[in-house]
Amino acid sequence: MNLARMMLAGAMLAAVPSVTLAQQSLTGTITTIDRINGTIAVRQAQNDTVGAGGGGATEQQYRAAPGLLDSVHAGDKVTFSASEVGGKNTITKIERQ
């Protein structure tokens, strides 16, 4: 019984990052769009103060529905929401700033 509880707790902790990703509104700049494959790369804005984190902005690749990609272009600053769908990060909502 104790082992089952530990396994359930571990499974729930593994699911937390994808739930957190789905609930956050993220901001960034679109670097590339591949409309044929339905993918988009976004360089997320850095949240730390300059020099505090030691790292720069990160670029992340996402899948997106074709209709979402029609409204944005490379270089656009955007606010977007994403979640994990089928093991892949997927943009569910995107808006130009």
C-alpha cells in the first residue's frame, strides 16, 4: 500500500510541469515559423534582472494549429499559452503585442 502511494505521488509530481506550462501566459519573440510542418520557434523573454541568472533568453520549439500561425510572423513580439499535447509542447493561444 505504501509503495502504491509513493508511485502515485511520483506520477503526480511528473505531471506538474505540464500543468504549470498550460496555466502560464508567456511572452517572447517569434524567431521562425514553419507553416508546412506546423511549428513555431519562440525566444522567451528573460524574467531575471540583468546578470542575476547568468543565462540569456531561451528559444523553444512548439507545434501549433495552422490557423494560429496565419496571424503572426517572424520578429513579432507575442503573448502565448502552451500545453503539452501528445508529448509535444503545443501553442494553444497566441496574440501579437
